[in-house]
Amino acid sequence: MISDPRSDQPSTLIGYHPQLAEDLSHSLIEGKLISEVALSNFIEIKKQVTFRDSRVDFVLTTEQQTKIAIEVKNVVCAEYLPLEDTTKAEVDAELVKAVSHVSEMKKKKMKIEKKEKTKEKRKSVKERIVDPSVEYDIFPPQDSNLSSHQHYHIHYPYKCAIFPHGQKKPKLGVVSERAIKHINNLIDLISERSNDGVEKSVLLFIVNRSDCNAFRPCHESDLLFTQMVRKAINHGVHVIAQQIIWTIEGVAYLGPQLPVIIPKHIREEDIDEKHLQQVLSYEEAT
């Protein structure tokens, strides 16, 4: 574990090691603590199963001998939106309303004013912040009061977990070609032309920190990855953001599933197919 200190917020414990996400996911699956998986009545779990030219973290076999493919990503980074006149409690209260009540979300647009002081504060604490005026589609957890994977209007939340986060590879222009290949594989496995026996694909983001109230793929770091997450949702892949809460003693507790949000302007139709094929065919030299 590591601690993420903030200049104006309490520090947060983070399960940083990538193996933690895989271990935690295995425990969650075995314990049937993820609703999208628990209802499937699976009888077998296999790790690191190869389909075509890509491996899947987990494959479950159900009583009906159908398969569920699950790919896991470890989310350790987050971005905070510094607030001036609006308090954290006020923003969190608005977010709870937005996730809990469809009617209120339809009627109300949540806005956070940008001010010059905020710009200076962002620069001083070296936090990368997106434009809070950007409109998002929200894909709520399955067990929320909102209908799963419907689109609603929401403005940028107060604290948001993000993935991926890092330097782009110069030859490819993406942070992780493997992550993009994994998403593409999840889509292919449930397509009509697939004969792999996979009935359901799941992209599971383990949010290994307790300070966030939403998750989003980070289009500023990797536009193609974010477009592929949008495509995955459009094609029936279950995208889940599961929060984990850590104690100072190193004990992990199950947190809530978080809404997944994607900017409205990030669309599947805008994927550069030539770039995508370049990424999918890339083989890193060993």
C-alpha cells in the first residue's frame, strides 16, 4: 500500500500493486460479491485463459456450460476538482441525488463554477484537472435505482478515479496497447461471429482507493482507450468499477460500485480504425 497525500485533503490509502487487483477480484468472484457475476451460477473459475491472441484474467463456466470472460484493471490514480465556494459535502450530496433519482437528474444540471483562483490553485498543487463544464454520460451500477447503462446528463464529479494514467508510447500514441487489445477481445468474444462459447464479457476496474465517487476512462491520457470503453458498453460488455477500502493495517473492505462516466463527445464512431489496427497488431520487442 501507499498513501496519496493532498495539499488540502486527507491522505488516502491505495492498493498500488497490480497483483492486488487480481487477487481481490478472485475473492470477489468466488464470494459472488459482484452482482453481474453472482447471478450466473458459475461452477468453475479459470485464470489466465487464452482466446485467440489474447489472454483473459478469469473465465467462469456456468451450469449451462456457457462462459463469462472477465478482464481486470487496477485503478490507483484519481483527480480532484478543487472547490472554492462549494463544499465537498454539498457536492457529494448532489451526486447522491443524481445517482439515486432519475427524475431529479433529468431536471437538474449540476454545475461547478470555474474561477481564476481555482486555476491558480490547480497550478500550485500540480493537479491535472479537466474542464468541469464537460457533459458526461453516466453508466450507473446495476444495483442502483437507475436503469443500467442508460444515458443521463451529469457534470464532472468532485473526485474521480481514472485509468489509464501515464506516458504514451511514442510509436503508438497510446498508454497501453495491451489494455486496448483486452477490450477489443472482450467485444469479439460476445459478437455474433464468435464461436468461443462466451455468453458474457466483463471489464472490471478495481478502484483500489476509497476517496472517489465515480470512475472514468482517462481520455486526456489515452483517447483510443476511452473510445474503446465506449464501444465495449455499446456492444454489451459489462463495465464495472468496484471500489476497495483499505485500512492502515492492510485490511481490504468491499466498497460500493461506482458510476462509470464518459464525456458525451467521446464516441465509438470517431475511432480511427487505422490507428486501432496498428495498436492491435503491435508486438513489443523482447
